[in-house]
Amino acid sequence: MAQAWTLVARPNGMPSIGDFALKEIAMPPLADGWARIRNRWLSVDPYMRGRMNDAKSYAQPYALGEPMAGGAVGEVVESRAPALKAGDLVLHSFGWRDEVVGPAPAFTRLPALDIPEQRFLGHLGMPGMTAYFGLLDIAAAKAGEVLFVSAAAGAVGSAVVQIAKIKGLTVIGSAGGAEKCTMVRELGGDHVIDYQAPGTLADKLAAAAPGGIDIYFDNVGGAHLDAALGAAKDNARFAMCGMIETYNDENPPAIRNMMRIVRARIRMQGFIIFDYNHRIGEFHAEMGRWMTEGRIKSEETIRKGLAATPAAFLDLFSGGNSGKMLVRL
């Protein structure tokens, strides 16, 4: 019998382990054009917190008591679809479980690249795409500019740092603690801010970028966003990716420097990576080349076993990951 994690209670503030339950699920018969997939890798990501609320958003809320969804890499173990054969590795959105049966169009065969399969949940997957299009399309980054990126040691931020260096930018990254700050430097960060160290973010950013910043890539919101607004040059561009600092905060902090958006003519643009799915081939070609050339490194935090999935997700909100958080089945 297959097993899947379900949401049994909608969290108020920070989720807890008790909001989840592991249940046995019945698998439908294998119909013509369908395949059975055994998952090998599961992804947990901050955006999943929003899906736990019963609120209108760009993605449907998780239904209480039903199997949850998320990125996964699995192996075809049985197929009645000509496009898939046993042994194929596929990418899909039926995560938080060990097996799934579904129609062939729901599964994407992994491209034939000499890259570890789990990278398609990281730098060659949604986080990498978010970094790539957020920096190069939304923020229109150009060589010689100064970039500030929050959560620079995370799945998205670590990709932003490296892509920006390839493109010739000066990179200021923020991370929490000495170990993560060292990681950001090793990835190419020119200046690294330890937001956990004494002192204000505004002062630290001003010291790192005395001339101001051209681009802010926001993964955190809150105090990081406020500091970035204060340091922004005229006509700076802000790529608004996520605000993990406020996801579990019922009373998010006020942004004191909001008026800077007007005075400095700052362009702030939010984006959802699904809008770029039609350009995934372009992304795979360039990012795949950089990775095979060794120009992009992937940091991963790996937890083992289906049972570890909720705890791995919760650790995203307490700094428990460096790079991409993954669950290996």
C-alpha cells in the first residue's frame, strides 16, 4: 500500500508536526496511457506554506485529509503509456508520498544530462528557474551592476549568487551564521552580510554597498526589504520572489523605507515561476551547460525517508538548510 502525507489542520502561524499525518492511500488501476512511479527524491519548498492556508492564491490550497503535492523525481516501475518505459526517471508534482499512478502527460522525462537526478529539484528545477528568470528577466541584470540577494545560502539565493557572478555583477549576499556566510563567499559572493551578527542590516548593507545597489533579489522580505529600499539607487529594480520572514507572521513588520519607492523611482515586480514554463528549454540549455562546465555548484541538505518530510519542511523556516532541502526515499 502506498503512503502519503496529508494536511490535517490549517496552521495558525508556524506549522507544527501535528498539522500533518502519514496515511495509506489506495492506488488506482493502471489505465491505458498511465504509468506507475516510485518516488526517489522529494522537494520541500517555502511556497508550500501558502498552500496550507484556505486562501486564494496562484496555487490551489491543500485539501485537508488529501495527499499533498510537491516536486518529486521518481522512476517508472510500470507503464501502459508509449512515451514512458520502466526505468525512465521523471519529474512531477506528486511529492509528499512514495508512489503515484497517473496519466503520462503528468510526468516529464529527465533530459539526458550528465548531472545528478536530484538537481532537477534544485538548480535545474524550480529554484534554479526562479533565480535565472528572476535575475535576468525580471531584474534585467547587467554586467557591472551591484546586486543584493537575501537568503543567499538557500536554494534560490545560492543560484542567484552564481548566475550573477557569471554575468559580471558585484554580489552582496545575506545569510545567517558563519558557516552559511562562508558558503556564500565560496560561491562567489563579493561581500557577505551575517544578519545574525550584531548590528543593523541597514548599516551592514551601507558598508558593503556605499554607492548603493542596482538590484535587490528578495527571498525574505521584512527587515531585508527595508534595508534594500534604503540602499537602492535611483531606478533600482527589485525582483520580488518571496518573503519567508513573514510567511508565519500574523503581524508582519512595517516597512519604514516604503516612500523610497517613489523618491528613487524603484521598480518592484513580483513573479511566479510557472509563468516561464514555456521557456524551460532555454533554461535547461544554459543552466545545464554551466553546471556541466562546473561554473554552478549545488549545495544540498538531504533528509532520509518519507517520514522525515514534514520536519524537513519545517526546518526551512529556522535556517535548517544550506542550499536545497531534499528528502531521499
